[in-house]
Amino acid sequence: MPTVTIQAEEAKRLVVKKLAEAGLSEGHAGKIADVLIHADLRNVNSHGVLRTEHYINRLQAGGINPDPQISFQLTGPVSGVVDGDDGFGHVIGEVAMDHAIELARSNGVGMVTVCNSSHCGALSYFVQKAADAKLIGIAMSHTDKIVVPFGGRTSFLGTNPIAYGVPAKTKKPFILDMATSNVALGKILQAREEGKAIPAGWGVDENGASTTDPNKVVSLSTFGGPKGYGLSVIVDVFSGLLAGAAFGPHIAKMYDDLDKKRKLGHYFCAINPAFFTDTDRFLEQMDQMMEELQQVPPAPGFDRVYVPGEIEQMHEERNREQGITIASSVYEFLTN
């Protein structure tokens, strides 16, 4: 499929303009755009500006509150709850992580659950924010069912992503952001948009058989068999049950019933190393660990060992200079 390469700032301007025309404030539109551009810069295009059209469709159908009254309730020395009032998860997620960071700075740990939210975009954005503050960040979010449990034929769980961000002294932060499915649903959607086949093992058809045609995918598989399955359930516990939200098959669909509020839950945590060890030594050891990992001799077929998040950081450096690449159909939507 044809693509277009544009500078990140221009992409942000187009997204903000489109969202503002749909009824959002400039502030909320700008925050959503920041999270989307963050994903595209890292070449995680499945969570980038291609999502804009869906967000607008749900907003216009009444499934997202354009002017939420987001609130925070402190529930303990290191805990709190954010009620998103059915607004955009990108905005709500930042409010929650900001509170988690503030609690961690004061008390060593900050844990904040979110209720009444919607899709919040790439979790790496939020844990990166904690890492930039020299804190460890953790984020989880449940999603609607699209993944078969290990040994099952029909879907029950969501892609249920989890992310960690760990700061270092001189190196860029260690960023792990992954779905507990073999791939994120967005990658299937991107393959559909681009008219490309997908690798075997990404998804299964209506009969539960593996397929390479993204248009035939009805469910995804967990990564690592029973290990990914178990971790996916844990994500549902932390971001669903702990937040007083639904789980698995009871979560409102992202791409169906656009007029319904999704009532999603998220979990955000920040940890201050200074409350557990010497901060400088911790940061220096993170540098050392990543350096030694990168120096491990590569296996046949590999050029070298990368640490989690490093490849995406390399993409970001390049794309900030050269621009982000999006499908032509997405560009046409943004410019019309």
C-alpha cells in the first residue's frame, strides 16, 4: 500500500486539527496527538495516527466524553484512583501517571488505578514519562476479548498489554512495552490497511486454525503458551478487577457499539529507587547491565544483542529527522 512520509510536527498539527474539528479542546487533542506520534516515531504504527479516524468515529457516536471532568482520589499514602469520566484514555492516563510519580517522589511508591476510561494508546509513553523522572514506571491496561486462553478455541482475554520503564545514568531508559498476545491487535489492523499477509501464529480464524490472512483473523494467541496466558490474566486483575472495572468477555468492544462508553480500567505505578538503594549506584548499574547485555556475542543470524526498547529508540532518533511514514489512506483522512 502507498505510504506518505511527513515530519512529526506536521502529523501532530493534522491530528490536533482533526480532533478539534470533532469537538475536542486543543489541550486534549494535543495530548492524544502526542501519544499517537510517540508510537509512530518508534515505528509502532499500529498505535499511531492511524487510530485517529476510529477515535473520531467513537467520539461522534457518543462513546467518548469530549469534555470529561477527570478526578483523583487519594486512598492511602501511596495509592489513589482516577475517574476518567469516560474521556480519552491518553489524557486520563497521563493524569494517573503524574499522580503516581508525585506519590513516588514523596513516599517511594505511587500506585494509581483508573476507572471509566477508553483506549489510552501505547503504554510506553507513560512509563517513559516515569523513567524520564528517574523513576521506575509500570503500566497495564485490559482490552476487550480477542485472545484465546491457552488450550481454548474461542477468545476470552484481551491483548492486555504491560509496560515497564527503567531509568539509567547515561544510557536511554530500558523500555519494555508488550502485548500478552503474540502481537497487538493493531498490527493485524495495520496489515489489513496495508494489504499484507501476517506470519503464522499471530491469529486464528473462525475455526481456531492459524491463518496468514489478516482479514480472516477472529482471535489472537497468547505469546509463550501458558506463560503469556497467565500474565494476561494478571493484567486483567490489576487493570480490571483492582480498578473496579470489567474483565475479559465483559469489556465493551473497541470497534463495535461505538455509541457505548467502554469503562476501561488501567493501572499505573511509579517506584523511586532512592527509597530502596543508592540512586546513583542504581542508575550506574542499569548502564552497566545494558552495556554488558549489548556486548554478549550474537547468535547466528543476529548482528548483535539489543536491550528492550533500544530498536524503537533508534527508530525515534531517525524518524525525528526524516519524518514518520504512514499509509496514504491515513494521510488522506487527516488532510480532508
